[in-house]
Amino acid sequence: MLEAYFDESYSHRTNERPSEPLVGTVACWLSTVELWKKFGKRWRRALREFEIDNFHMKDYEARQGSYRTWSNEERIHRLKQMHRIMREQTIYGCSMSINLEDYENKILSVPEFARWFGRSWYAYGVRGCIKKLAVWCDQSSYGVSNSIAYVFGEGPKQGSELDRLFKEMLKVPDERRRYRISGPWIKGTMKETVQLQAADIIAYELNKRSVNSISGGKQFVRKSLDNLHLSVNFSAEYFDQDSFMHQINNAYGRS
């Protein structure tokens, strides 16, 4: 049995950053039940050592709450410690970063495309990650007889989208087999389901990388992402108007 834990991150425009690129990222980690159990023990031990209830990347980055008193040395060392756990207890990970304005203009503006590709960037990203997991499993020894449990954090708007997405996949035998789905998606909380905290970290980092790349920031790959040392067992993609047009042309047989 395999388990995949998902989270999302997205950028906002503020008075200080009125031209911030709008990007949304869905990311996930995949591992075996046994490895996730070891992950949970190591992660909770680290949380107790740091004297925090859970690890939330946005608060860490902003030095809010419990992170306010951490020195720079503590911040670097502790994040690296979490990175090490993530690397050693997972077998694969993937992400989909989506230019939100391009998605709205190219996909949502055409009802037929919206029905085909997804009525929201989030649903598009989740389905894309699920497809990536299926391809990786097909090419590895883990996917021979394993089903995948799909776990998502609580979100006020995403629940109905996930219900619709999984209902569609479950009613199509080929998709149910291909994506190794045995039942509906599973809801977890960030505090209790600590594996979601690892998904939060990678979603945040890769969304920041996409935003920095679009805006021409000097630090395209942040040091904190570089320290994670993503291996060949991680696939990250960015989708903009060119990517959407390529998919549209392939889907509808256009040249």
C-alpha cells in the first residue's frame, strides 16, 4: 500500500507587491505505509525538540509565532533536519505550478476546455500530480500490486472539487486501475497528519521558485530549496499559456 500526501500554495498581490506573478502550486510526496510510519516518528520527535506543534512554511518564512525567537543558525539547521527526514522517508514526489492568469484566459474562458482540463487551477494541478504518480509507479517496482491512498489537507473550497474529481475517476474502470484508486480521497489535518507538513514545505518552495523565475528575481532557486537536494525521484513542472495551448492542440488534434 502506498500513500500520497498533497498540499497547495499560491501567491497574492499586495500593496507592496502589486505586480506579483500569480502562481498556484499543487505538490505531493509518495511513500509506503511503513516508511510513512517512520517519517511520522522522526517528524514528531523533531517537533518536540523544536517545541512547536507543527511546521508551517509560511509562518517559518515570515518568522511568525513560535519561529519569531529562532536565530538564523537555528532556522537553517532545523529546516535542514526536516529536509533530511523528507528525503529519507519518501520514494517519489511531484508538483504542478500553474500561471493563474494564463489558466483563466486560456482554459476557463472556454467552457469546453474548462470541462476537459478542470474548472479550477487546483483541480488541474491535482489531476496532473495524480497522473505523474501513475507514470512513476508504472516504471517502478512499487506500482506492481500497490494501490494509492490519496490524502489532502482540509480546505474550505477544495473539498467539493476533490469530491467531483475522485467521483469521475472512480466511475471509469481504466482510470481507477491506472491511478490505483481504491476509494474516495482522505481528509487530514495539518497538525495531526504530519505528512501533510512535508507537502506544505515543498509546495511553498516550488511556488516561490516559479514566482521568482517569472519576475526575474536574482535567486531563481532559493537556498532552502537547494538544500532539499531534490533527486531524480522528483518531478516539477510549470504551466503557462504555451503549455496550455500545447495541451489543447494535442487534446483536440490541432496542428
